[in-house]
Amino acid sequence: MSVRTLAPRLIAGAAALMGTAATTSATAAPGRAALAQQILATKGIAPATAHVGGRHAASTARQNLFDTAHGRGALTSHWGDRPNRRVALDTRMLNGMLKLRTRYGYRIAVSEIVGGDHSSRSRHYAGLAFDINHINGRHVGSGAPHRNLMAACRKLGATEVLGPGSAGHATHVHCGWPR
């Protein structure tokens, strides 16, 4: 038997032993690059092109998504607790960002992903969190429907969801996925 005909059988056999189904690339969930491309192409998701607290064009939310869409890690800001590092964005987090628009219909402005300045153990620096500062055209903290959006983040798998009423989150919603 040739390697070409034996390999699929070995993969299927290993999957059966592990109790999982063998999948092909056609049925696999989209990877981080494909998700980042979808987010960038989706009207109603506006990733920031500047930071609230500093200047570093290479670490904005938009640039984080662009870099990910092109197979690179997202860059942290040079003034943060984890300066100038490349971070792989988590597919669960990217899928959550996309689904806030496509499943729940929210128009969102994403202010930060791995850039900006966060607490030293922040999930942002692990590529597991993003911040939203505008929902449906309204600034968070000024009447935006943040409670419903926060509930949607939880339904999408976020386990660290903070917003107005949480210390340091009066002007944005933070959605973070588990480590």
C-alpha cells in the first residue's frame, strides 16, 4: 500500500481510537486569518485606527486584525505592560467579535485588542480579549445598550465581561475568553 492511500486510513484509525471524528479542511472551522479577514470585510464592525491613550499605529485594533489576516501576530503597544510583542489572536475571541454583528446585529466599534495599556495579567496580551467603545452608534456609558451586548458576549463564550459599573470600564465593554 502506498503512503498516499495509507495516510487517510491511519488518520481515521487514530481518530476512532481517540473517540473523535476525522475532519477535512473543508469542514474545519475557519482559522484566525480567515476570521480576521471576515471581520475586516464586515460592515458594522469598526476597528479603531488610533489609540485613546497614545500613538502607535502598528498596534491599533485595525492593524491587529490586518496583521492577523496576513498570517502575522498582532502587535502590542510599546507603552503597555507587555511592550512590542507579537500575539496570536484566539479564534474563539475573533469568532465572538464577528458573531456580535452577524448573529446579534450589533454595530460595534472595537477600541483595543492587544494594543493599548491594560493590567499586567490582562487577557488582551494573550489575544483573548477586545474592548468595545461604541454600540449601534452610541458611546458606551452614554446610553449604549451595553447590558444586552455583555449578555451576548457571555453567550458567545466570554467569561470575563466588564463594562460600566466595573472599575476602569465606565467607557467601554471588555469581552475576554478563558485562558
